[in-house]
Amino acid sequence: MGGTSDSEHPWWERGVVYQVYPRSFQDSGGNGVGDLAGIERRLDYLASLGVDAIWLSPVFPSPMVDFGYDVADYTGIDPLFGTMAEFDRLLSGAHARGLRLLLDFVPNHSSDQHPWFRESRSSRDNPKRDWYIWRDPKLGADGSRHPPNNWISDFGGSAWAWDEATGQYYLHAMLPQQPDLNWRNPEVRAAMFDVMRFWFERGVDGFRIDVLWHIVKAQGLPDNPPNPDWEPGINERDRVIQLYSTDQPEAHEIAAEMREIADGYSVRTGQERVLIGEIFLPFGRLAAWAGTPARPEVHMPFNFSLIENPWDAATIAGLIADYEASLPAWGWPNWVLGSHDAQRTAARVGQAQARVAMMLLLTLRGTPTLYQGDELGIGEVAIPPDRVRDPRELRQPGLGLGRDPSRTPMAWDGSPHGGFSETEPWLPLHSDWRARNVAAEERDPTSMLSLTRALLRLRRAEAALSVGDYAPVAGDGALLAYERRVGETRLLVALNLGDKALALPNAARGGERLLSTLPGEATELRGNEGLIVRIAA
Ligand code: NOJ
């Protein structure tokens, strides 16, 4: 029957990735910001949770204008987070517990404080001038100065910043403090590939690669076409379609070279290294980033479709089918349900559905990425106006683009500041942290944390859930049902995405109930219930 055995799959296909947002995981220095020593202190928690790999958002030296996604030194550790010795301790502590560690590689742009950019902007003939993307202004008929094209930054406003000293504009797809590197320059490629080698040599197990589809721009930098669907009130980024500024064919060559480096380390050390590309594209174009068997690219281009689509059974069934169909034979699926950029799942779909969502994430075919705090069911967090920190909110206030609510600290126990810090944290905690914290949820067998642990345990015990085949089961209305199969094993997952009871799929009759999102048992699928049933052979 379908599916392949567990041992035929590398760890990153069988495993679950857990995203740690270092600023908000655990503060050990008493300054209200999380750090590496704090993460190390919590490794036992992560190991006991049952995840396989930790992805750390950036911990490199940075002015923190975009909270670490503005890197000023790709091979260092920001003192705010600790030292290289502490990083090494974290890495070996993770490995000692069987956990892999992935870093966040930010190749599209550096900080404007990176020595490379400081040199680049120092004069037009500096050897590093071409490491970034500099252009002359476009001049209006009246002699007025304009950016070289109509590209818009993802944070709003023109993607070009004027440099008075050298009389040219530089490109920044993100903030002006994040100039885009010029990946058409071979020296840039070589320097950035060395960065990957530096961390691989230290023993990291791979990278999540930031905005990978942005990495190369079309030759000549033509204007992007206007987006006919844009209207005021929508993110300014979407005024134009990013046709020429993203997803260029040359980017695939770069991804393949990155993969070659990773594979070199996998072969040499016998430890499989993995690359996960952050790529926001429709399935049809996403699949290409897996490359070909002869010239593979990233192991997994992130699949954000669960975040980007309405929470509705028919929609989700459709997107699972479309995604599965879009994967090349050698591709491996993955699913993301939360991140430091997206709204919290429990805030979006409500607490009752967040439990169903967790069951979905951890039972779909492919590698799940679980975002810190989602295992506690952290929901909406109100950020008082004077505590807003996210540049995306600060640049375009009031459009609902702020990411602070999903970046608030973890709550570990009922002590002051939830045990996250001895002092007021950089962002406020969720208001219900006294009940919604790790210690309290560990004591409660019905908590979101207990459910998450149970799901991760079951996933580890049942190869069908991690590497088995996926087969949809027809369902009406709010029912989303599918089977996962390996060898003789058939597990039915039935999810009720609504709040009214539904009949269970026929296949569930006589089966063995393995796990429900709700306490107790019923003959039907209760409102907001998710259920996993072993189907009799
Ligand atoms: C994606 C990251 O996840 C986000 O937090 C960041 O602002 C942008 N890339 C720019 O690096």
C-alpha cells in the first residue's frame, strides 16, 4: 500500500520545525529582550515538546531597525543576544538533545550599517560600489529628480533612497536601512556563500533563507506593471505587481549554488543539512524552487497558503489538493501556520478552531513549521500605541500590517512577566498570560499545550502521519477529512471547521479513536472537534 517507511526519509522530511523568535523566547540578561543563553535554558522544554529542529530568527549584529533582518555582520552574534561562545553552547546543547538548529540567512539585503554598504556609499568608485544596486535619478522635463523606476518597498514608499553625497539612488526592497545586495556581482555571491560555509563549519543544520524570491532583479530594472486591484487602504507595496523586482530566472541558479554548498556538507559530514526558502508565490511558481533532481534548489520553499487563505473547509481541501498536485515528483511538501510576520492563529480563527488548526498542521503530509507560542494558543495581543515597535506598522499605521502582536514574549509560568524576564519586556505579554503559560498548561490535560504534545507524540509514533500518503475523504460543509496511509496503516483525520456537530465519515465507524481536540467522546464529530481515528484494516 501507499507511503514509504520512516527510515527512507531524512530528518527534515520526518521532523517538525519550531520557530524561535529570539527577542521573545527567554531573557537571561534582565533587559527585557530574549537571548541565546535564555534559549539554551529552554532546550529541555523544546526537546520535551517533541519537535525536531529549531529555526532561530536572526541573531547577528544589527542596528535592529527591522529586528535583526538588517544584518551588519553575517558572521557574528549581536551582543544583545550574547556571544559566539554562547551560540556554540546553544548549538551543542541542541545537538545533545537530538534537536537540529537552523539559522536565518538574509541574503537579499544587509543593514546600511554593514561595512560593505558603508564602503559602497563612500564614493562612486569604491570597489564595493557595485555590491549594492545604485542608479542615477530619472530627471523630469523641469529638471526635477525622481527615483529610477516605480518599484515600491515592501514596507511602503519608493524602493529607492537618495544618497546626497554620491548623487545616486540605491535600491531597498525593504526599509531604506536595508539596501539590496547586488547578486549579479560575483564577489557578492562569493562573500555570501562564504557566510553559509562559516555557519555550516560551526555545525548548523541549515538555513531558513529570507525573501529568497527577491534576490535578483530583472536586467535594466524596468517599471513594474500597476496593479489594477490596488486601492488606498491596502498595503502600498501592492500598488504594483512585482513582476521585474522578484522571481527572476537567474535566482534559481543562485538557489542551486546554495544547495550545492549545503549538499557538500551533508555528504562530507553525513549530517543532512537543509535549506528552507522564504518564498511568497502561487503554487505554480513555488514548485520551481525545488529545482530538478540533477540541479536541486531549496529542500523546501515555504508554503504559506494556510495563512493566506480563508479558514474554510472547502477552500483548505482545495488548496491541499492544488499544492499536492503542484509538487514535482522529487519535491517534499511543507506547511506553515504561524510566524513572526503573520497574525496569531488563535487571533485569526479563535481559540476553539486554533485546536483544530493545530491538528491540521501536524497531520498534513509534509514538514510542519510551528511558531513559538502557538502551542500555548496565544491569541490577540493589544499593543498600546506608545509600545508599537514594528517598522511596518510605523511606516503605514492603521492598515493592520503591524507584526508586534505576534512577536510578544513567551509566558513560562505565573511569576512576574511570565518568567520571560525579570524586567518589563520589550513588548507586552498577552493579557491572559497568568493562565496561558507553559507551567499552567502543563498541569492541564485539556490545554492547547497538552494537545500539541499529544499530537507531536502521535506523529512521532505513527509514520503514516509524518511520511504517509495523503488521500482526501469527501465531505460537505464544515468537514475537512483525509486519510494518511503507510503500509497497512490507515489513519483518518476528521476536522470540523464549524461549531455545529457533523456526522463522522463512514470510514471512522468501528475505528480506534486515537486523539480528539476535545475532551470526552461522542458518536458524531462535535462542533470545533478534530479527531484522528485508526481505521480497521
Ligand atoms: C521576511 C522576514 O520574515 C521579515 O520579518 C522581514 O521584515 C523581511 N523578510 C525583511 O527581511
